[in-house]
Amino acid sequence: MTVDGRAPAGNTRREWLRRGAAAVAGVSLLAGCAATGEDADSEGLSSDGAEPTSTGGWTASLAPAGEVRGESVPRSIAVYDLLHADMAVAYGAADAVNSLGFDAAVDGATLAAYYERLDGVDVDWDGLTQLNDGTDGVQVDAELLYELDSDLHLIDPALVTSFEGWERTDVETIETDVAPWIGNYYGRTRGDPPGSWADDYEYYTLWEVAERVAPVFDAEDRFGALASVRHELVSTIEAELPPPAERPTVAMAFLMDGTFYPTAIDAPGYASAHVRPFGVTDALADDAGDIGSGYGYEAMLEFDPDVLLVPYGLASYYSVPEIRETLAAHPVGREITAVDEGRVYPSGVPMQGPIVTLFQTEMTAKQLFPDRFGTWPDYDGGPYPEIPEGEWLFDRDRVAEVVRTDG
């Protein structure tokens, strides 16, 4: 596929300039924020991601796009995944989002399930354009990006190159004709990007991505406030954790057609950012820390986790009550300790931004250590459950105020 010549005459990037595609080096950690495990997603502010421009605009630096410059906050934003959508909301730009990669009725509802607990934060994304047509694999039509005519593609350009029919030259043409790209997807699991981007890629935690994107929205203060909430949340957790020997073994997996499909809970990347701070043992990991691609009931019983977390289990793709029923009805499944003791819980989405990860970390704390952090309420679908204010692990009102702040 090529997109040369598809832009209407005179259609330019308008206010945007991009300088180079060099990868950003020198990732910095947030001061004073230590968390358990490698790449612990409790970072803080640095100056690397935000530089004022000489024209009064902004400069944002994030690999693989490199350094991107603009003169004003974008008023129309194409978004593909929930990490970047959540950042747009955190930085007061929810109304600017014009698209999501998949069904907005599902993904939008997933985000809304968390925002339901933030007073005055009401995001209505009905009618958003779906970028992926969903018919066969991942297909995104370049013409659709021209039609959207966004001020910014808050999307990892390397991810787009992985879509059917796309080359790096196509991404560059869209950048020239419509608007630039900025985003970082492969930090999710630290997976390999398409080969043409290998030399330009860097991996970040979600908080480092959020910091580097903040200048786009003139939101450095918002980022600082949310990072402070995160720091306090992690500090609260670390102060109350029992010794490692007293922590439960945990498996993260969803069940489909009799097979458990696992996710490593302590692997590098922001997919596990809401579990990593607890320093628990992954029940599915071997001595080298590796896990397989799928397990049957007998194998899961042999691993015998104390707790089973189901990813995409909160207002998303999997019904945890149904999974519990299936496990309890199975002669082997019911013998698994997590099932027998009623510790099969919904877990969150891996593409979590700065708001969602606060809730998902609190949720995990209550599921793993109810005696330390309060009991996780019964959940059978719908929004993030109501938790009494005295049992909050972070201040919702403070987060809501950050999101609602004008400018």
C-alpha cells in the first residue's frame, strides 16, 4: 500500500513541525519512588520529555517518533490504544479524541468503568471512529486518517507499520500530509518493533510515556500531580506488604475453551504495572522465570496458585463470574486453591494509562492482601465497584480535580 498523492491539494501539517526521528536516550527515574521489581513503573519527573520552544509552543520527545514540535494543543486526536486514550483524558483532552483502534463501545466502556469513580469526570465517546475495520487481522485504511484530518496521531508509528499493507514510508507520508505521530506501544511487553524501527526504538514505563507526552497538552503540572498520587500509593503499599514468604502465589490468565492463557506478572513492560509492585511469586513461572503459552486444567492444578487474576476482567472482554462457575463445575478446576478458596478475581487491562493504573493497582492490593488493604468487593460486571472513602488507597477527589482543571 502507498498513500502518496491521497491528500487533498493544500492539505499540510498546519501548525506542526517534526525535527528528526532520532530515538530518545537518557530515560530518568522519578525521584524518591522505589517499587518492588525490575522496571517498577513508579517513576517521576525529568526534564528530558519537555522543552519549551522558541515560538512559545511545545516540544515533546518520545521514541520512536523522536522529537515532535507544535504551536498549540491539538484539538483533534486520533488514538489507537487505551494507554494513550487514558493519557488524553488525564490531560483534559478527552473531547479531542476522535477515534480508537477497536470497538469504542467496548474499549470506551472499559475506561468509563474507572472514570465512574471520579466525580465530575464524564467521558462520552459514543460515535468514535473505529480505526481497525476488524474483518481480517488488523487493517487500518490510510484514507480514514485523511478523513479524520487530526491535529495529532497519538499512536506509535511503529505499531502502524505492523498493520497489513503499511510501510514506514506510508507513515511518513501521513505525517507530512496530515499530522505527526507520537506514542510508544511496544513498551507494553518490551516486544520487538518492526525491523525498520529497531534502531529508533526505546522502551519506557507508562509513567515515562505519560511524562513525555504531557508537553503536547501543556499538562506538565497535571502529570506532576498524578505522579505524586502514584508515589503515595506505592509508598502506602510498600509500607504494608508482609515479608515475601507470607505473600500469595499468583497466576494471571484467562480461560477459554478449557485452556488457560497466561500473562507473566513480573515481566518487564507496563502491561503488568499494576501487579509488579507487590513482589509476589508468579505461580506459572519456571526456575528461569519463563511461562508457557497455554495450560490445561491438570497443569494449572499442578501450579496451584493461591490467587488467579483474570486480565480484561473488569468491564472488558471476560466475565469473571462465568469463569468462576466454569472452574467450580470442573472436577479438576475446583481443586485449584484459588478456586477452592474463592480467590479468582477480575484484573485490568495491560494498556493502562496514568488514571487507570491507579485504580488497577488499588484493585490488586485488595485482591492479594485484603487483611492489609481492605476487602475487594464482590464484582459481577459494570463500573469499578464503590469502595468506602476510608478504604481508598489513593485520593479520587484529588485525581478528579487534576482531570477537571481547565488549561
